[in-house]
Amino acid sequence: MLTGHGDDAYRYEREIIADFSTNVWHGGAPAGLKAYLFENIDRVERYPQVLSENLTLKIGNHYELPASNVLVCNGTTESIYLIAQLFSDSKTTIITPSFSEYEDACQIFNHELTYLPWQQALVMPQLRSDVVFICNPNNPTGSYFPDLQFWIKRSPGCIFVIDEAFIDFTMGIESAIDLVKKYRNVIILRSLTKTYSIPGLRLGYLLANDEIVAQLTAIKQPWTVNVMAQAAGEFIFDNLNVLQLPISAMSNAKEDFVRQLKENDALAIQDSATHFFLCKTLVRNAAQLKDFLIQHHGILIRDAGNFRGLTRQHFRLATLTPEKNQLLIDALKAWNKLHY
């Protein structure tokens, strides 16, 4: 899906003063990162490392994994398409609702798709699929599986692709990365663009056993990660101990935001363990609400009607600053008065 994602402010002439449509951390890039990139600008005069070898080593060392278990990619999206290509023609299950690129990538590579709703997946049924895609915590709902090990062990013939792009935004679960050391049927996807506010650089990585990583490397295009993205990743892993999100404050801000939104009778709010969450407008639909907010208030939300399993009334919000949150609260009250 080339369009229909969040952060699409470029499509509108109206200035956007508050963007709730993206679940990237709103606090901006880490202190020192931009200066570091400027200091390394001369690197653009040379080709990038073909496989981001320096960053690969840093990631492996951080997780106490050999470099052969790491593959750096052009954002999580490249990882998804590589996996879909490697396992082409497979029987694949996608836990829904979730990120559309799992389905799009699998359709390109002729997967036989089935869809397992989140609530049914929570009982961890026996899988007869070759591959399963799980976003944990999930986008767009913010829900999570507290422990996937039982399911992985129960279905040894199925490759579990666990997308942890938003794991830094919740205190509810621990990463499944250690399971890569125990099981051969686990692939972990991680994103650096969400936590560190660098979506324009496109940077992520996957962790899996050496055989899977070697097979993915064999079909990967060279130089997909540019030198500035590689430099950003190196800076991040050199400074991880001081680059932690203020998760407690973020959680408190989200809870206060949600509490105020729930006072609006024209909205239904879904519980979430992350800084983003699903809402439902009880009048008209999310596309009309999105247009109203853009045109009259310069506010952008994520119309979630194109997520499989959701309705035209669903939209997703991310928590911003208290001041911007208040702008949306007031704008939604205006929507309420207009239509409810």
C-alpha cells in the first residue's frame, strides 16, 4: 500500500499544526544525533557499506548475538518484503488488525493467506501455517502478547515473524529477542525510526538464526541502507544507555489524554498498552472526521478504515504534548456539537 499510511501531511495544502497520525516518538531525534550526522556528512561522497557491517557488529554485540544473526535493512518494511520473498508460495497467517505491509508483501510473493483475529490468537491455537506475522505490541491497537514462547514451541514447523517496532513504547512486555537463541523458527523485526524519530532515514534490522539470515542476505539488494542511516544507527547503539524514552511520563500523558477523550460522547476509545490507541467516531466516519480536522483545525489523524478487521469509523491517535492534545480534544468537541 503506497498510500493510506499515517504522516501524510504532504498531501494537504493546509498547514498541519498537530500530527496525531504517526506513532513515531514526538520528542524528536536524540540529542547529539543531528550534530553527529553533520559531522559525518562527507560519508555521502562514498558508497555505503554493502551490508552495514559496522552497525551489524554493534547490534550483535548489544544483544550478545553473532553478526551472522543480524541483518540491517531499509526500515522494517524492507525486512517484511524480504521475508515474504524468501518464503514465497507459503501458507501464511496474519494476526489482524495489523500493519498492511505484511499482507501486501505476501500477496506479491504468492502466499496463501489466512487471517486470525487478535482475540482468537490470544488462545494460541495450533498453527498449520508455514509463516505467521505478529505485531507485538500491535499496530494499530496497542495490544500485546505477554509471552509468545509457548506458541513458538507448540508450532515448531511455523516461522514466527514478530514485529517489535513499538516495543519501546510499552512497559507491558519484554522483547522476544532471547528466543532467537533458543528456537530456529523465530524472526524478530526491530525499527529504529519510531523510538528515535528518524523515519525519513529508513532504518531497521532483523534478528534470526544464521541460516535464515544467510538466505535473506542472498536475495537482498546491495546498498539499501544509506550512509546517513548507517551513521545514525551507529550513534544510537554507541549511546543506548542514555537514549531511553521517558516511558513512565509518556504513559501518564497518554492516560490523561484518553481520560479526557472518553468524556466525548461521540467517541469510543479502545484500551492500549502503548502511546497510540484506536478510537471510533460514533457519527459519520473517520475519513469525514479527518477532513474536518484538517480543514478547520490543521490537525491530522490516522484514518484506520483500511486496516483489515476495522470499520470506516475507526481512527488511530498518538499521544503528543499536553498542549497539542488539548487542541484535538477541543476540535473533537466541535465535531461532536456539529454532528451529534
